[in-house]
Amino acid sequence: MDPAGLAIGVVPLIVLTFAAYRRVADLRDQYSRLDKHLARLLKEIYADQCLFQAAVDVLLKLCGIPDAVRVEMMTNLHCDQWEEKSFSSRLHAELGDVLPAVVYAIESAKDTIAQIEDKLSELSSNTTNTKNGSTDPAKASKLNHEA
């Protein structure tokens, strides 16, 4: 092949290669920005979860729940203490007519935080899978916690 023919054949390939490289670099930059945004959202969710737990803990203290029972209630949402009539009466005494609204707000916040955390963890897991070339969610989760 003559040099002119070679140049005419190679130059378009070089241009296509640089264009493809630019597209990949742009996608990588977008991915990096989204990954940082996801990390920030996960931190915000964690902060909201801590505030929620602190508010519930204060409410339990106001109701005169002993420390050991309060710890059990905070760590086990299915604890029998949540259903006891004495707790309900103490809660009602502290909150009065706003009790249904507070119960609804707590349940709603708990459900919303759990849903958002699940979705963000799923997205984070998928992000880690992609970064590490892994399709194993357990491996990705382990790598995600090590990062």
C-alpha cells in the first residue's frame, strides 16, 4: 500500500479512536460526579437516621422507660415493650391528642428512611459492581464497605 493510501485509511481511524476516547472520558466524568453525589446522599440518610433514632430515644425517656428497656426497644422494633398498654398510656400522657400524628410521622419516617436506604444501597452496590467488574453483590457489598 502506498503512503498516501495508508494515510487516508489511518487518519479516519485515529479520529474515530480519539472521538471514542472522548466519549468514554465524558462518561467516566459523569459517573464520578454521580458516585460523589450518591456518597453524599448516603451520608445524609445516615444523619437523618441518627436524628430519627435520637428523637425516638428522647420520646422513650420522656415516657420514663428504663435505660435497659429503652435500648431493647431501640434495637428491636418487634420488642414486646412497644405493644404494652403501660407504654401506650405513658406515651398518651406525654403526647395527648397529637399521639396519632406522632405515631404516623414516626412510622412514615422509618419506612421512608428504610426505602431510601435500600435503594441507595442497591445503587451503591451496582456502582461498586461496575467499578470492580464484579457481578457478585456479596463481593461488591464487601468491597463497598472496605472503601
